[in-house]
Amino acid sequence: MPVLLAALACCGARGVAAEAPAAARAAAPQQVPSEQPIKLDAASSEVDYKTNTVVFKDVIISQGTMRVQADHARATGLNFANSKWTFEGNVRINAEEHGNLRSDAAVVEFKDNHILRATVTGKPAEFEQKRVASEQIARGHADKIVYDVGEGTIRLADDAWLSDGKSEISGPLLVYDIRSQRVQAATQPDSGERVRITIQPNAPPESGKDAAKKPTPTPESPKPPPSPPS
């Protein structure tokens, strides 16, 4: 069942929610902070010792399969223990499970030497993921997207939209689980906001009009019985 169609099962006044059963969530493998080193590659760097600020150009920061790339990056000190880095210009983030984010700017938080969270902003910021065991691609966009690495979730806020290739859902807030490929949508109570879902129908069967255009085969005339022998 497509991820957005699954959301239809739980429509309510405050929005739409589709969550995995508790047993399935409990059985899902737990993610742990990466033990792999953080690598930084840049075309150039400038250090302002007065403000302890480091500016990188054409920078790539990676840890395991996760990768953050941008035209510029700025940070207070070369510290990944507990810091926030600002990325600007053609920001690209490769997330887990074949997920990718693109935006104009991003703030990436580091904690205990691993990437904790990335907040990307743009007009719009974009996300896509090739779905497991499928040729379909989930795509979404919003003015603000928060990727929580530990939870494996993508939160799309402000003019949020998401499609699984067959259906579309839009609303003020969409939360997409990139591991279970499920979406949750909600609105604030008494806000007047709505969640909207569009389902693309399957290819319709041939209509009567189209069927009438096809030539009707002419039945063969019955052959006369053979003459009795003389």
C-alpha cells in the first residue's frame, strides 16, 4: 500500500496520521550514534581568531553514509562535540535510506561527535527518497525541513507537501519516517487549517465510446452441409 494511502485509514478532525503498529515499531532495529569519524574536505578555509570563527568554501562534511555539502560553511571553532554549523549556497544532504535534501541554507547540529540534526530552509527546501523494493520516489518540499538523524524522521513545515508517486498530501506539518516510509500529518486545533490528500486513480478501463470505435468482427456465414453421395 502506498505510504500516503496508508494515511487515509486514520483521517480525523485534526489531520491525518499513519503509524506503524506498536509491535512493528518495537521489532524495528534501533539506531545508535555513529562510531565512524567525521571527515571535512574544503577548497579553502579562513580563521578569525578574534571571534574564533572558521569559514570554509566548497565544503563537504561526512560521517558514514551521511554527507553535507555546500558552497560555504561557518562555525565557531572546529568542534564536533557540541556545536552548530551554518551552511549556505547549494546545500545538499545525503541522509540514510537513500534520502536526500536540497536547500538554500541549513543549520547542522553536532553532539558527542556525531551529526544530530539538520534544519534546512529554502523557497522551498526539498526532500526525496527512493522507496525500498520499489521504483517509486517519495518527494516533498516545504519552507523548512528538519531531519532528525536519531529518530530517522523528516519534518516538513510551512507549505508542506509530500508525494509517494501515486498520491499527494499537503498541510501545515508533515512528519515522514524515512525508515518505515510512513507519514503523519496534523493541524493545530481551532486553526481552520486543513490536511489535503489527492489520490491518482489507476488507468481506467476502456469506456463504451472507445470500445465502440473498435471494428466488430463479422461472423462467418455457415457452410452448407455436404451433398449426399449419389
